[in-house]
Amino acid sequence: MLQVENLVKVYPSGERALKGCNLTIEGAQVVAMIGPSGSGKSTFIRCINRLVEPTEGRVVLDGVDVTALGMARLRRMRRQMGMIFQEFNLVERLTVMENVLSGRLGYVSFLRALLRRYPRQDIAAAFRLLERVGLAGYHNNRADALSGGQRQRVGIARALVQQPKILLVDEPTSSLDPKTSRVILRLITELAAEREIPAIINIHDVSLAQAFAHRVVGLSAGEIVFDGAPHQVSAETLNAIYGEEDWSRTIRPVTEEGEETADPPATPPIAAGVP
Amino acid sequence: MSEGTEQVWRRHTRQESLQRFSIQFGLTAILVWAVATLDIYWPFALDAPRQALDLARRMVPPDWAFTPHVLQPLLETINIATLGTLLAFVLAFPIAIMNARNTSYNVLTFWVARVIVVATRSVNELVWGLIFVVIFGPGAMAGTVAIAVRSIGFVAKLLAEAIEEIDRGQVEAIEATGANRSKVFLVAILPQIMPAIMGVAVYRLDINIRQSSVIGLVGAGGLGIVLTGAMNLFRWNRVAVILVAIFLVVVASETISAALRKRVT
Amino acid sequence: MTPPVPPTPAPELTWEPPHLIPNFWWRWATVLGLVAYLAYASTALDLNWARFVHGLPRAWDFISRMVPPSFERWELIVSGGLESLRMALISSFIGVVIGVPVAVGASRNLSPWYVYLLSRGYIAISRTFPEVIIAILFVKAFGFGAFAGTLTLVAAASGFIGKLLAEDIEDIDPGQVEAIRATGAGGMKVLLYGVFPQVLPRLVGLAIYRLDINLRASTIIGIVGAGGIGSALFHSFKRYDYDFTLAILLVIIAMVMVAELVSTELRRRIQ
């Protein structure tokens, strides 16, 4: 499905953000990427759709070498990758519906975009998605009138209306409170499972990562230092990734409402290259 | 007994004093040079107040019967200003996009846009008026184009600044959906700069009304032509009426413009 | 999570994109009105494509006669430029000198109502008319040359400084003025110690800004005979000496750009 081979990113300032990362994802896996700030998580995920250009390495999605594409074909490829952002990145002055429909921009002509005459199936899909993420009836509200959690739901709907083959999620819950964070993460993982598409989720809350993901990848200083099942994340692992700390509080998923367990989601994915 | 050194309060340190003195000296020297070398024929200068009074007396009472002849040029002035501003906006948009660091296509177009902006801003409307009168002949066409060209630099500069200040995250999100540059501009950038566009449009229209009343002095249409005509015939009462017309239209434009800009920002 | 705004009723499968002007009739009225106005205005001004196209060969002829610029009569340029510079300097200085009392008079917190009205009236008249018009009037009154030009710029500058400084004076901290009054000082001393220290930085900035504007203006009021490099420019047009025109224009652009750079830099340092 997705193969990342020897991904290297060196910024013009000389900073080596990624030092040769390898990752393979098969099937509809939810992969959580953990690591401290500056470890390269954002860079990694942006290299996949080339919002950041890799210095070296290959990214292959569904057999197509993304890194070798010219601009026009890259844009066509981006349609198949839905991205969800930490700061939501909605166009504030537009309504919810316009924001969701903007996910279809890769598919419609400029004229249609200008007149906002999107195809009927797109509008129907948008309505369905809004209902699915719990925002039925909000389609005419302006984006900047929504709360953080609501905006992220719009962001999720926007990513999914693209009918992507993969979800790239960059710290979706860093700007949200703990309760909303769980709700949003559950929404993302459920939707990914429903559509049977993989998702890479950058996240800094390790307990959330363990609760919702099938697989955890740990990034530290631009290198992947851990790649395994959630229950395999131990204190030593976290030391390797984050440095020395008392990790006892972080590892056990917190069972506040009694609905979270330490087990991964019900449908087991095809196991990827776990050492 | 005290040592003999008294506490002296100095407002400035020695260095500051020296600085202040040199600045004041420098300024005075420049002024003296300017006044000394300015070519003024002093008999005329001393006669000035009497001359001014004489002129003022000749303007009063204003020739109100002339008013109908002022209306058409007044309308022409307003039209020149409006069409000129509109034309300027249409032309300034692509230049603004080229002039903004985050949307510029490449280094060459960036500098070309910069040069256009600086050139059109540095040359006054009257001079543009002269140029276009030579090219298009006297009349409102020269005036409209002159106003338009002069406004391009102003509008493009302010719009470019607005574009440079947008939230990049929104642009990133739209790029991630696979949209090309023009769609990204349409959906992610344009909505963000809408308030700026409105504000700049109203602001420039106000300035242009003022300028349009003047370009007739070089033959480019509007009230300026009637003004020169009346002055050349020494019909000062008519000049007074025209001046009143200019005053009213500029004040009206300024008030409306200020009110609109308050609503937009 | 409580929604901050109530949602609209159940969604239908059609969606109407939001418009700038929601009401259908107002929207179309505005659009038609705009189109009608454009049609009317362009015919009223006799703007049409034919005339534009007709002008293009003349434009080309014009440009080819301008290039290359001719600096043959550079003495005229230098003398004109210097005269513009002098006019700008003197008029800025006198403009500030006059502008300060005007500003004091135009501040509601400092003056009685009749002085206030008078000052505001002066400011209104001097700021409403473009400099060129004031220049023409002064030329008619005082004759051609730099005298009329300097007076024009003094009038414009004093109104400019008067208005902007008055805005600043009206914004000052009344507490400081009160404190000075409480010491028993009156009138001028209150101004000197209570008001001016607060507005002085801005005054300096305004003065520099106005010098820049005056320099720009001084280069063109010569077109109507008020002195400076503008008259050389105007005459070159009349005599079809377009290469000389370009030379003068380049010098004007250079002067204006240098002035703007110096002005922005100085103002930056002061704040």
C-alpha cells in the first residue's frame, strides 16, 4: 500500500530532519507515530504528499512512485491522500459546506470552483459525511464560528470527501481538550476502518496512541527507533524515544469512563513488518 | 567642609548636547542656504497680501448661474475616478500576486512586478496625464488611463502586503487536496484578503476623485478643464463656483469613504 | 460539547452556495446596476476599443522618441531639482511652524470653540484642495515662480501637520497636563511641559513625512508655473523634447525614491 524507503530530509539551514526512514504499511492499518517535538514527525508526514520535498528517498503509494511525479501528476496523486491538520486549517471565512467541498477541488474544474457549482454526487457525499461526523445541519455556518472539536470534524469530512486511499493525520488533537481528543481520534479510526484505508497519525499522547492504533512507530531525532504493536511500548522504548523519565503514568491507557481498554481495535489488520 | 564640586543638573549628557547642537546647526545651515538661494523677487513678495486680497475680492460673489455648466464636468470627474479605479484593480491583481513573496511565480516576475509598482507610484498623476494626452489626445480617455496607471502601483503594493500576511496553514490544506495554483488562490487566499480588497478599493477611489478633479489641468478631462478655461478668461466668479464644486465633491467622497472603511475593517 | 450556534434544519440534497448579497433581488439589482453604470460611464467618457487601438502606434512613437533619455541640458535639470528641493525644505519648516499653533487651536481639549472651529476650517480648506489647484491660485495671485510654489506647499503642509498633530494632541494623557496646571503654571508653560513632551516624537515623524510629500509635490507644481523642476518637465512636453522629458522624469523618480528611503529610515530610528 504505502512504502517509504530511505526518506531523508535536510533543510536549507542544514538541519537534518529525517535521516533515512523506512516504513511499509499494508492493508487498512492505523499507524500512530510518536516522538518528541522536533523529531521529524511533521516533516515525515508532509514528505508523503510532498508538501515538503524529500531530499532523498522514495515514497510509493499503491505502486506509484510519488517522489518521481511532476507537479500535475503529483496533484492528481494528492487527491488520493486525505490530510488532517493540527490547526484544522479551515478557510475561516467560508462556510462548513464550502470547506468540506474544497476537498473535491482536485476533481473539479476552475470554473466550477469559481461558481461553486459542484457535482450533485459531491454535494450528497458532503451531506452524508457531515452527518457521519456529527455536524448535520451545520453546513451553512461559517467556519470561524465553530468550536475546536467541530472544526476538526469539518477537517475530517474534508479529507474524506476526497475518497482518499490513505489518511495523513498531523497531530489532530494537540489543540483539543482530552475528552474531545478521544472523540476525534475514535472518529478518525472508525472512519478509516469503515472505508478500509490506512491512516498515519502523528500524536504526542502515548496513551491515546496505544488506545487507538494497531501499530506504533517511534521517531526520535529523524530516525525510526521503534516499530511494533501498542502493547509492546515499554518504558525502555519511551526512554529511547523521549529520554529518561518516569514512564509509569504514561504507559497504561487511562480508563476514566471505563470504556477504554489496553486492547487494539476489534478488526485485526494484516500485520506489517514487526520485528 | 565640602570638596567644592557642586551638583550640576544637566538635561543632556555632553554627547547628547553635541548631537543636538550639530543637528540644529545642520538644519539651520540647510534652511539658510535654501532661503538665500531661492529666487524670490522681493517686491512681488511684499506685495503678496494685497494681491491675495484682490484675487479673493474678484471671486466674490460666486457666479451661481454658472452652476449647470459645472455639473457635466463634475459627473465626468466622478466617472473618470470610478472607471480608473476599476481598471487599476483589474490590472493590479496579477501584479499583486507577482509582488507577494509567497505567491510570486519566480524571481524574475517578482522583480518585474516590483519595478512596475515603484515606477507607477513615483510618477505623479499629472505627469501620467500629460503622457496619455500625447498618446490618446485630450479628453477623458487620457484621464481615465492616467488615473488607472497611477493607481496600479498603490493597489498592487497594498494587496501584495495583504497576501503576504495570510495564514499559510489554510493554503497548505487546500494544496493537500490536489488543487492547482489558481484554485488554491481562489479558495484559500482570496477569502482571506477580501477585507483588504474592499478597504483598498474605497481608499483609492477617494484619492482618485481628488486627483481626477485636477488632471483636467493638463487636458485630461473633468473639472480641471473648465477650471483652466475660466481662469484663462479671468472669470474669477466662475472659478469660485468650480472651486466650491471641487470642495463639495471631495468632502463628500472623504466622508463616505471613511464611513465605508470603518464598516469593512 | 455545546454548539455555539444553533444548526439550520435537516439538510436537503441540494445546496445553494452562499452569496455576497443573500437577497436574490438585491443581488441582481446590484449586478445589473453595476453593468448599467459601466456602460453609461464608458460611453459618457467616450471610451472604446477603437480609440485605444488608435493610440497604440502613437504610444510606440512616443516611447521611441523618449529613449534614450537626453541629459544634454543637465543644467536645467540640476537648477530645477535644486529649486524643488529648496521649496520643499523651506515650506516644510514654515509649514511646521505654522502647523503647530494651528494644531493646538484645532484640539478640542485645548482651545475654546471659536478658535477650534476656525482652525478646523483652515485645515479643511487646505486639505481638501489638491496642491496643484492651490498652486494655480497662488500663481495667479503672486506671479510665476518659486514664491507661489513655496506658499502653496506651506499652505498644504500646515493643514497636514495641523490635522494630524491635533489628533495626537487630543489623545494625550490628561493627567500629565493636570499635574503641570496644579503647580500653578499657566498657558504656554502648560503647553511646553505638559503637552509637547508627549507629542514631540510624533511631530518629528510627521515633519519628516511631510518633507517627503513636499518634495514629491514640489516636483510637479512647476507644471502650473509654481517653480521647481516641474516647469522644465512641462515645457519639454510642449516642445516635443521627449528625450529630455525622460531625463527629467528619471531624475524626479530618483529624487522621490531617495527621499522616501531616507524618510522611512529616519522615522524608523526615531520611534
